[in-house]
Amino acid sequence: MVLLERGKGGVRLTSDGIRLMPFIKNICSDYQKLAVQVDELNRLQSGMIRIGTFTSVSSHWIPNIMARFQKDHPLAGLDKVPMQALVENGFGISILPKQILHRVPYSITAKSMEIPAYRRIGFTVRSRKTASMAVRCFMNYIQYRKG
């Protein structure tokens, strides 16, 4: 398929070239938009982080971490997701204090534990390599606590 013709007057589009030109322009435009998005992700101009947490962490730790992160990255979105919502949607189980389970708006089943349990609080991510730039950057804002 020939798209360009060279003649004495210069280069011009063939009829096939004229027919394909709108598509070529769209591809070029989409490529430029893609390049901008990749650049923004690499510089963390935007992105979404979903945080699944339980009430005590959500009340005491997450607000300060989120405030510092949002100050440095105002275009990155943070979306707190209550642990009960994650359980309701089939993302595992959770051990929560009884007080939190009273009058919850979620369709979940609460069961008592036979042996008292204590929790260790941590941060998990499926893979640091495949985590978005926003998540990797957010990880720097979490101070790991001992004890």
C-alpha cells in the first residue's frame, strides 16, 4: 500500500493516504495522551490508592498519614474502604472488636473466638514491583511501629 507520492512538486498523499489520514491523526493524538499519562504516573501527579483498614487504625493513624501524603501529592486520590466492606465483597476475613460489629450496615456474619486474640498491625501490598507509583510513594509515608 502506497500512502505518499513523490513528484516534481514535492510529496503528497495518495488516495489511500488521504483515506487513512484521520486514523493516523487519532493514533498520534492518542499516543501523545498516553505519553502524558505515563509521565504523570512516573511523577505521581495522579493515581488512586484504596486503603482497607479497621476503625482504630482508620481513626488514629490513617488521617495523619493521608494528610501528609495529600499535601505532597494533591492529585493522588485516597479512598478509605472499611474492612467490613472488603469482607462483605469476598476479600477475606477480619478479626474486629465487638463494639465495631454492632449495627453495621454490611451483610457479614460475626462469630466469637474461642481463644482471645491479639492483632499485629501491618501494611501489605500484592507486589512492590507491580504496585502503582501512587501506592509505592504512599508506602514511604507509613511509619512502622513496634510493640
